[in-house]
Amino acid sequence: MSCYRLLLSLLLASSISSVLVSAEYYERLLLQPLPPSSLLASFNFRSNTSLPAFEQQNFRYFPRSLGQILQHASTKELHLRFSLGWWDAESWGARPWGGAKEGGTGVELWAWVDAETGVEADARWKTLTNALSGLFCASLNFIDATRTTRPVMTFEPSGHHSNATLSNLHLLHGTLPREPVCTENLTPFLKLLPCKGKAGISSLLDGHRLFDASWQSMSIDVRPVCPEDGSECILEIDQTVDMVLDIERSKRQRDNPIPRPVPVEDLICDTSKSYASGEACYPLDVKYEQPWSLTEIFGKSIKGSCPLTSAEDKEVETVCLCVPNERNVFVSVGAEEVRHDKGVLRCYKLPENDNFDMVLQQQTLTNQNPLAQPLLYAERSFTGHGQERGGVQALLKNPSPVSPVEFVYLESLPWFMKPYIHTLRARTSRDSSSEEDIIKEIYYRPALDRRRGTQLEVRLVVPASSTAKLTYDFEKAILRYTEYPPDANRGFDVAPAIIRLISPSSSTPVFLRTTSLLLSLPTPDFSMPYNVIILTSTVMALAFGHIFNLLVRRFVGADEVERWNIGKLKSKVRDRFDGLRARFAAKGTKSE
């Protein structure tokens, strides 16, 4: 069982689950080493307020800045993602939280907006994106109609909504795959927390560490929750920061601030290779657990527990570590340790006023915690060549040897990428599977030039131990020269594909996203307008100069010009020189 499933099962199986619903603020940090030398850190913060208090704008732990935006835009449920990097599923296993708190590369936003008509929903969606753009210092205002879709099968509301409310809810989804995620987005994220990153586990979050990670994702989820006991419904905000840090690189920032190559004597090389020499090194797998501590990885320790944590939550373990039972772990004095599932998951209660640090020394282990394997592997790439047409292929691998996997595949394509739906094909590695057995349902919404993008949703079933290949062809549109970005030759980013696995036995959704693509469009030579402007300006200057001289200059004959008298010219120069000498002599007399 994975650490995330174990943690969730413990919360649901114990009385803590009722405490978490009633608590106004709750936070937890989960640490899990990943092969070969990485560390997964998952920060989870949860605040809530009652719906009557929210409607009366009586905010305590729920951030007022975000709450007023949701009220003004009539947004009943919100999901915002900031992601950067690539999750290595073959080495790191399944995604944290089942991919439910992960977004595609860049910025991803989807929300359920309360509106009577689609036009009113679009207007409120525009209000929401503009307001969130200012709040999080991101370019969310660029999510216009061409980058907005209305998924039908991919997303479902995660909150509790009444039937009357559901009838007026409109789902809108937008992406910005080219948006760079940086410290400007982390600072507003921390300001939404009750402790503002000054105490508790949020004190570990630092932009230099977070954005140096191999993969990182920040998520914000706002939804209404109604307890099963029939008590008052609440509005919950769930903030999550997930990152995969390279242990060696994180420790190097402290010991070696200036990036330098690792000395040759410190390299661990496989000398059994035939080409091994002083100039060639084949890296050897590390057979022992890397030593690390919170201070070395994050640059600082946890500054005690958050004082705004509710009294019920102080009995909940705040920091959890997923390591084998034989792993030696040393923590600060005053922290209380609780072990679950035979020591696989160790959780600690933070001291209220003292700093908390965790130290793990170098150690060779006989057993390792098995990583949860993904239910599906997905990768996507372009095919074809040329500037007119191309193709897309998605490889979807089912690793299960016994059961098939059913999922929904969503593509949000820009309007200048026009797919041919009649070329949509699905084949598997098994020749016995026909296309009708793989593709169960298709929803297609064609693009309109410069008005909206293409939306393609496909529900597929991949048999056990097989790989499905989903392909289609598309045509590249010609843009106006004013529609190209400054770096036009770089290409245009295509949003990642979103996959939601359909599992009747699981109530929690499982998502995964492919990497974004870089589309090369026919690009004009933007140096030609410059050359034309320079050449035209030169010709016009020459022509204007000649014409101006002809119109303004006075032409006289050579015999009409008065002959020059050299004697008169010399006398005039001499007189002028004598006058200047007399003037300077007079100034000198006055000064004496």
C-alpha cells in the first residue's frame, strides 16, 4: 500500500476524520524517499468556514481575498494548478494523491460557475480569471475564449451541491502551458495560509528550493463539504505543494553555492566497464540510503507548530515520514513519534514553541518500501513532417496483467491546430482487439477560427498487458503576422492531455497528464519587413532630397556671380581680427 493511501485510510478509519472536518485549520507534511536519490515532499494545508459565515463575509481562517473573488464571480467550486517539471512514473511510481492535485505544465484552471445562461457564465468566467490573475501574479487573464473549453466527461464536482444548484452550474476549463511558474506565484500562495509561512510546516517553503526541484506542483481547491452526520455545511479550501527534490543537489546549495562540477575523486564509477578510465566514468548505482536532514534539504528547520492550529488538530501528527522500519531517524527533543503499519509510516507531533528537525544518516537497508505502480502509462508526441500537416500519437500502456483499464482522454487544442476526426484511430498491441472494442465514446467540439479551440474527449478501454496507440492527423493554419509571439521560431505550446481513470471500486478520482507539445507553424521571415522598411526609407530620402533641392535652390548663371575681390576680403578679415584683439585688451585693463 502506498504512503498516501495508508495515510488516508488511517484518517478515515479513526475518529480523526471527524476532527478534520470540524477543525478550522489543519496542516500535514509527508516525506517519502524516491529512487535513486530523490525526496518527495507533500505539504497539505486545509482551512474551512461555514457557508453562512462565508455568505456574510465573516472570514477567520478562510482567506478573505480569495473568498470575495469567488462571491463576485459566483463560483461554487474552484480548482487551480501551478506545475513545472516532469513526473518520472517509471522510477517514482504512482503520482501523489492519485494525480488529483496535479496540473499540466504551466497553469491550469477549472471551475463551476453559477449562471442562468452560457453567455452569463462566460462573462463571470472572464471576471474570475482577471481577478485571479491579479491575486496570484499570473497571466490568467490570457485565458480567453480560444483557450477555454467545457469538458463533458473528464471532470466531476468534488464538493456537495444540491440538485437546484447543479442545474445552473457551468463547468469551464482553461490552460496556459507556456506560463512560467516562479516565486511571484509562491508568495501569494503563502499569504493565503493562516501562518503566512512564518510558523508550522509552511516555514520550510522557499522559492529557491521549490523551483529547483525536478518536479513541483502547487494546487488550490475550494469546494463545499457537507458532513455525513447532517451538521452544517462548510466551505473548504485545500492547498497543496508537492515537490521532488534531488538530495545531492539540494545539499550542494549549502556546501557549494556556486555551481561547480563534482571533483573526479568524489565520483562513484563502475570500474568493471571496459572503457572505464580517468576520463570516462559510468555512474554506479548507490546501494545505500543517502544521508539528509530538513535543514540540509530546505535550508532551515520547522519553526514550531502553527499557533493558529485548532485545539483538536494539535493531537494530530503534523509531519509523517514513509521509510522502512529499520531506517534510523533522529528528531528534535520534544517531538512525539507515532508509528503506523509496522513502522512503515512514522508521524510526529510538533512542539509548540521549539524548532523541529529530522536527521537521517547514511545506512544500508535490507528491505525497501515498494512503490505503488501507476494504473496507466501515457506519453504523447507529434508525427509527420512539413509545415502544412502533421499528426499526434498517444501511447497508452496498461501494466496490469489481469484487468483492463477504462479512462477518459481529453485534448484541448488551439484553433490553429485543426484535427481530422475521420483519421482518429485506436490500435492495440493485440491484433484481436478491434477499434470498436477500444473506443467507447467520443465527444468532439470543433474549433472556430480565432474564437474557440478544439475540444476532443474520448472514452477508451485498454485490455490487460497491452498498449493502445491513439492517432489522428491535423492541419496547420496560417496566422497573421501580428498573431506571432516575439520568439515565433520557438513554436507554440500545446496543452497536455488530461486522462481520468474510471474505476467503479474507487471513490477518489485518479488523474494523469502527458507532457506539453511544441508545435512549429509556418513562420514568415520577420527580417524582410525590416529590410523593406530600410530600403524604402533610403529611396524616399534620396528622392525627397533631390526634389527638395530642385524646388528650393536658386540657380544663377556663372556670368551673373560677382567676382571676388581678394583685397577687400583680406581687409575685412584684418578689421575683424583687430576688433577682437581690442575687445580682449579692454577686458584685461578693467580686471587690473
